[in-house]
Amino acid sequence: MTDDDLTAIAARYGTPTYVYDLDGVEAQVTRLRAAFPGADVHYAVKANANGALLRFLASLGLGAEALTTGELERAVRAGFPPERILLGGPGHTPALVKRAAEVGVGLVSLDGEGAWRIWREARAPDTRFLIRVNPGFDPRTHEHLATAAPHAKFGIPRAKAMALAEEVAATRRLAGFHVHAGSMIAEVEVARLVVEALSPLYDRFPDLDTVDVGGGFAVPDAPLEAFAEHFLPFARARGLRLVIEPGRFLVADAGTLLTRVLHVKHGALRHVIADAGMADLLRPALYGAHHPVRVLPTEGAATAPAAAPAASVPTPAVPIPATPTSAIPTTAVPTDVDGPLCENADRLARHVDLPDVAPGDLLAVGRAGAYGFAMASNYASSLRPAEVVSRKGEARLARRRETPEDLWRLEDEAQRSS
Ligand code: LLP
């Protein structure tokens, strides 16, 4: 997609709007499959659960990794075959287990003995289990994302994992072990440590057929091939199916958050106040994450509609018109790009160089396809952005922008029913 395409989308659907370039997603799937030939890829739904995106990923033959009832239902609805759904996560409840068994999920990752106690009672003769191990090492990432760390709540320490494995294996439904070291993993050493953690478990249980080494590949440039050099030989040597469960790597770079400049203020720094902030993209506020921001051509900005079409109006796929690119001023001034809400953390980018901008200008916040809309909220009664998908030059609305009515719809329902 070009910047002119993005400008045309902002003009048509308003801002803030997330845009997902499905061609870009497909290219990442291809990259991943090339790096991990034969691996069983389960997309981590938590990264971006938009229905159009999920349907697209299912159509490419991927499996899904889900952890909540909502993700499970979304995965089923999007057309992932149940046997290609892997249910993970540390919070299994009897209701979730019942539903997952009903649906017939193929694999379940047991995060603890508590989950097994629930699953043991469920009628799920065909479900097979992984035991998630806490390998207890530092995966060299942001502490919020370091799930392998010894203090993290995830998985089971190795000795206990072996004991639980005995118990599950006795039911003939133990498929293998699972380590997800963390997210935004960029160092090859982490892959080596994962294999080192798993080896003794497979020595002890040589008849297993699956190993799940998690997801977490950093964007933009995780050394996939180098990771694969650790995982593939391990799996091959032991005759194991290699499962990977990436989220961010497949969708982050294909996603852009379009936002419009509301005001520009000059103080100790230049503050560009945009119409998107922490309610729309939480990562800068929560993790100090860096998302590249660039100025888009502003053709048609002054007459852009403020809101997306109403939900009931079907939106046809529209060819994206090729609009001319206006010149972008180039004087860079140290800038915070802030959101419209009332707290300091409400920020999209900190201390960045950005050309001169004026109210009405359009900004593209990059690398926003993963954990962007997925973590958007109604904080300050913000209305969650529209989502647009683009495929082969055609853009279409995939989720309309929320309206104020969406904010109180559930309250009104509650009032009517009480
Ligand atoms: N598998 C498991 C068991 C996970 O917990 C996760 C992510 C993934 C796979 C996918 O990881 P990915 O490939 O997307 O890195 N909200 C944070 C990310 C939290 C990741 C949680 N678990 C962020 O915005 O960076």
C-alpha cells in the first residue's frame, strides 16, 4: 500500500482508523513458512482478532492459538478448523473447558495442575495436551513480556512438569511440551535456551509427537532462520511436529493507525495533539513502545468526513484512487505526538523528529497491526477506531467506528431487563 492509498482511506473512513494490509500479512506468512518449513503455524489471536483478518489467516491454512472464550469463539467463527485450534493461557475455567471440548479443539496447553484437574473431568476424548513449562530464564525483553522468567506466572517448573506429564501420559493424551519464552524476542540465544529447557523432558518421554516452541518473534527483523536452526533440528531428530504460535510477527508491520493532527503546541517541546492516543494504541503508554510516525500527503484532508458510514450501510469494496502526493515539509523539530485525553501517558510517540505539521494533517503510526486495536479501550468514553482491510489494492471497512450509542447500549439492555 502507498501513502496515497492511506490518505484516501482516511478521507473515506475518517480518523482514527486502523488499516491492515492483507497482502503484507500474506507476505509475512510466506516468510515464516520459508524459515520454518513443515512447521504447524498457529496464529496467536490476541495480537489482532479482527474477523476479516482471522478469516484471511484461516483461508491461508493457518491454525489458531486462543486463550479466552472470546478468542475461541472468534476462531471458530472465522473458520479455523477446530482441530487446528490450540487453547492455551493460564485461566481455564470449567465453562471454557466445556465449550472447548464441545468445539473439539485439537490441542490444549496446560499452564498448571489446576487446568488439568478441570480437563481431566471434561468429556474430550480426542483432545490432546501440551504441558507448558516455565523454563526460568531471562528471555531478554521488556519485563511485561518476559513469560519465561522464573518469577512469571506462566507454566510449570520442570520437575513438576514431569510429574504432571506422567499423569497426563497415563491417559494416552499427552502430545508434548510447550515453552513460550516471551514476546519481542530478538536474540538467538533465547531459542537455544528453549531447546535446552525442553531436551530433558523429551529424553524422559521419548514417545511424544509434538513440541510447541511458542511465538514471540520480534518485529521488524527477528532472526527467523537462526531461530529455526535451533528448533527444526530438535524437532526432526526426535520425530516431533513443530508448532509455533506467532502473533505480532504476522500482523504488526501490515497495520497502520491513521490519525489526524488536532492542534500543535509549542512549549519545552513541540506537542502535536492527535485524535488518537492511549485509548486507541496503548503500547507507547504501557511499554514505552516505539511506533514510527510519519506524515501523510494531506490531499482532501479539509473535506474529509468525520465519521465512518453507519454499520447498517453495507460498504462495497472500493478501488483506492491514486491521489497525487502533496509536498511534505521537512523541518524536523523534537516532538511528542500526544493523544486527546487528560493524562501525560496519553501519547503515541515521544521525542521524535517530525516535519512541520498543522491541524488537519494526517499521520500514519506504523507497526500498529499487533496489539493495537486489540488493546484499544473506551477509556474516557473514547470511541474505538474503525478498522479497514486492504487486499490487492481494494480497501473495505472491516469494523465500523464506534458511536456514542455503542457506549451505553449494554447499560440500556441491562436497564430494560431489570
Ligand atoms: N503464545 C503465547 C502463549 C503467548 O502468550 C503469546 C503472547 C503469543 C504466543 C504470541 O506472541 P507474539 O508472537 O505476538 O509476540 N501486549 C503485548 C504483547 C503481549 C504478548 C502476550 N502473549 C504488546 O503489545 O507488546
